[in-house]
Amino acid sequence: MVKNKIRLDQYNQDWYSRGRSGVIVLLWWLVQGSIFRFSIHNMYAWRRFLLRLFGANIGKNVQIRSSARFTYPWKVTIGDHSWVGDHAEFYSLDFITIGKHCVISQHAYLCTGSHDIQDPQFGLITKPICVHDGVWIASDVFVYPGVTVGEMAVAAARSTIMKDIPTNEVHGGSPAKFLKHRFEMAESSSTQAQAV
């Protein structure tokens, strides 16, 4: 017989800070559900403006589709020339950092919040996500809290990313595993010296 019982009536997240007042949070949700969501396809500058207005750090020429969602934009950074696809979800209870020249494809879900399954009160856990330059998070990928994706790496479509992905590696599956290197690895200097 299981010793503990879940007691959701005792759930408490008083320690957690959303980073802005309840009024700002509600105002963002109103803006996101209206003038952000219903902006036409190529109004990328307008959506960048709205996200910056609410504290997001958005680089130049970032292209974000109108159906992408951001829980708390003030906890989001997206580097220059990156793309965010339709219905991508930034569940930014903690910080989400996207590098330059990255692609976050449609229906990708970047999740910085979870719960302690061994805690009877189901305590909230948050951890940041960091995606380095040149990364492709493909369609329908789920990224766990606390994951770092290395430079030029790829998370293959419909994968579940539970662990860090090193630089230049392609990982896929559920849970994701190493599949191959994205680009051919440069020869080490010692190998080059031996060839001379």
C-alpha cells in the first residue's frame, strides 16, 4: 500500500515570483490573446515590439509567428535572426534563452516548470532552458526544465529532450538519444600535423 497521499489542497507556491505584478501578467495575457495573436503573417516587427514592450529581450530580425505563446515574456531572450514557428510554446516560469540564428519549429514546447512527484503537496519546480546559437528545435519537440542545447545541435521532430544536447549533435526519440553529428567534425590539429 502506498504510504503517502497527494494533498493538492495544501499546494503552495508563495515562494515563486512571476517577475511582474498580477496586473501586468493579466495585461500581457490580454495583449497576447488579441492584438498579438490576430496580427497578420508578416507583422514580425509588430510582434517584436509587443514582446519588447513587456520586457522580452528580442534581437534584430527575429521572426515570430502570431500563434506562438509566451507565458512571461520578461523571462525570454531570443537572439538575432532566429525564428519561432506556429504554436510554439514558451512556458517561461523560469528563464528561456535562445541564441542567434536558431529555429524553434511549430508546436515545440519549451517547459521550464514542473512538480516534485515525491512531494505530497506537489511542489513547483522551475529550471531555466538555454538554447545556444544555430540550434534547430524541430516540430513538436518537448524540452524539459533545466536542459541546455549546445551550439549547432538539433532536436529531431517529435522528440522528448530530457538531457542536455552537446554541440553539433543530433538527438531524437522519446527520450531523445544521440543519432549523429550535424556537421562533419573538423580534424584535430594533431591529426593534421601527422598528415604533413
